[in-house]
Amino acid sequence: MADGKPILIAGGGIGGLSAALGMAQKGRSCIVLEKASRFGEIGAGIQLGPNAFHAFDYLGVGDAARAKAVYVDNLRLMDAMTGEEITHVPLDEPFRKRFGNPYAVVHRVDLHGVLLEGCRASDLVDLRTDSEVLSYEQDGASVTAVLASGERVTGAALIGADGLWSNVRRQVVGDGPPRVSGHTTYRSVIATEKMPEDLRWNAATLWAGPRCHVVHYPLSGWKVFNLVATFHNDAPEPVAGKPVSNEEVLAGFRHICARAQSIIEHGEDWKLWVLCDREPVENWVDGRVTLLGDAAHPMMQYLAQGACMAMEDGVCVSHMLGEHPDSIETAFTVYRDRRVVRTAWVQLQARAIGEHIYHPDGAHALVRNAIMSATSPEEWYDRLEWLYGGTGLDGTFR
Ligand SMILES: Cc1cc2nc3c(=O)[nH]c(=O)nc-3n(C[C@H](O)[C@H](O)[C@H](O)COP(=O)(O)OP(=O)(O)OC[C@H]3O[C@@H](n4cnc5c(N)ncnc54)[C@H](O)[C@@H]3O)c2cc1C
């Protein structure tokens, strides 16, 4: 190892903590600098492909993560205009055998908690709150993170895992603010008994309609249902977590069938986000500084892979630091080269899926239904192989 200085990680979200756990696995110390006054997660449910479980296993928390998950039977696609099922992807034994791990849904707090407990159990991870990283300086042998408090923290390298509005990215890439997608997402969690009984499916269900969709699945040992409703209303400004009334949410979904609307009617305490992503970029490295997760490749949520990719990044960057202990610059360059194409492809696919599967209308929707309903489970598995069969280390993109 070139020196004994710790690796600095800006941001203690799913990506930053995955990287910290990965470092600990490699015997490398790190300091996680988190802006908030406590470590935590905002929002409720998250879907995890088998590739997330490959990452959990690498990070040594596979069993803890599996214990928190709800194992859904299907990914189910419904036509929100006709109320008919278009297709479903079975997630049973053949799926698990094919990809070596299950597909699951989990509460964000539980997922983050598994990673946080893993970090707390390691002497090598120093977790610091109230530590917003504003910028960095480097001299070829070390990196100093400059905090909002004025404090300066020096380490061997810096990983910017500071999310969509990353300060570290501003310096590494400098490509301005994120792109506002114009898609407004409303999120709610309801008690299972409030979910219409005939819709209490053990599935990650998507109702796709013109310029809108609704997603629901059970969470937290079936105590609650996670509801996510999205309306492509060309919202011009980014918004995060603003409370909204049921009436305001319903206004974007009056054109879909009554059964799909009834899901929204049961929602409560809705909060609103206007979603953002970025154009993929080819470089995330500046000497001893790199990026991961949403700081590197923020994406629309339509492939349900942003957190999965952040965990894969954590696996890859820590692995490469282990492989190249004497050159952080080399480790970061190899990490970037291994990750850019796979994550850029997920970013681009997530946008395309939004347009062609989640939100089409008229003949465009008929094409979707015709193609998707004619696809067999084995064909779905073949199409998903690059994503779910891949890992943070192999860089698979097709
Ligand atoms: C509606 C919706 C649904 C989604 N569903 C899924 C899904 O089903 N499956 C999936 O895999 N992904 C999903 N995602 C994506 C996923 O939530 C993100 O990709 C993932 O959380 C990114 O993790 P991260 O650690 O990179 O960033 P973040 O979660 O944004 O964490 C960044 C951390 O850094 C801290 N921070 C910020 N700035 C600074 C700073 N300057 N200094 C220090 N700390 C800082 C923040 O407080 C935060 O703790 C969804 C996203 C949305 C919006």
C-alpha cells in the first residue's frame, strides 16, 4: 500500500456506505463524510435485482440483506387503460437459478441499515455526520476535502458519493446542474389493509398509461404497500419531497381505468419529486478523486437500478484499490473503465423504457403490448442476462 492514509468518501448513502464496506473488506481504512446530521435514507421501497445481491455478498452482508427483503413472485406489467395484464416475468426458482440470486423489494431504511451496521462493526470505517464536502484540493500524494464548517480532512484519495447534486462532481466533471426530466413522481406508503384486497399481489406491479404510470409492491414483511405514481407533466423545476394533496395527485391520472385509479385514491401523505438525470459522461476521475452512484451516473428509476449500480460501483472501486494498492490513480482509472459503459447503458435504457414501455399512448402502446405479451419468460431472462447476471466487476453491458 502506498501510504496509510484513509480514503475519504463524501456521502453516506447506499453508494458511499457500499464503498466503505468494500474498503473494510480489503483492509483499507476510510472516513465517510456525510452532510446530514444523521445517517439515513429518504423514501420507502426499493427494488433490488439479483445483481444487488451479488454486491451484498461481496460486501459481506448478503445474509443480513436477505433477511430484510420481501421476495416478490413476479414483475407484472398492466395496461392502465384496459386494466388487462400485458405480461409478467416470473421470479421463481428458474429465475433464481439463472441469475444466482433472487429479485426482491426492501424498505430503504432497512437496506441502508444493513450497510450502516456493517460499517459500524468495522474499526476501519470512521463515520462522520455534519460534514458537507464543498470542494477538494490535491497534491499528487494526498487529497484534502474542504468542509462547509471550514474543517479540512486529508486522506489518500476522495470518492464523491454525494448524490445527484454532487459537489465533488462539479469539480471533477463540471457539467452544470442535472437535467430536469419533466416527470413528476408521487410517493406514498399505506398499511396493507388499506390496499384494495384484489390488488394485494405479491408482485412488483407496473400499470402503464399515456404519460403516466403507477407502481406498487408489498414491503416490510407485508405490513405496508409502497405506492409510486408518476405523471409526465413537463414540470420545469427540480423538486424533492414536497407534500401534496390526494386531489393534486389524482389530477394526473383521471384518464386511466378505475381500478388503477383506485390505487391512488387509497394513498395518503403523498410527497412529490420532479425527477432528474444526466447525460452519461466518459470520465469520472481526476487524479486521486473519483465518483460513484448518482454522483457519477444519475438515472431515471425505470429500470429500478440506481441503487443497484451504486452498490456495484462500491464493489468495483474497492476491488480495484485492493488490486492496485500502490497506485490509486491506476485503481481509479481501471474502476472507471470497468464501469462507464455498463452504467451509461443503464442510464440510456432507463430513459428509453420510460418512453416506450411506461408512458406510450395509442398505436405506440399497442406495439408495446404486442411485443411484450409475445415474449416468453425464457426470452425475458435472455434479455435481462447482461443486467442481472452482471456484477460490479465484469462490466457486462449486453
Ligand atoms: C422514485 C425513485 C425510485 C427509485 N427506485 C429504485 C429502485 O427500485 N431500485 C434501485 O436500485 N434504485 C432506485 N432508485 C434510485 C436510487 O434511489 C438511487 O440511485 C440511489 O439511492 C443513489 O445512491 P447514492 O448513494 O449514489 O446517492 P444518494 O442516495 O443521493 O446519497 C448521497 C448521500 O450524500 C450526502 N451528501 C450530499 N451532498 C453531500 C456533500 N456535499 N458532502 C457530504 N455528503 C453529501 C447525502 O446526504 C446522502 O446521504 C429510485 C430513485 C427514485 C427517485
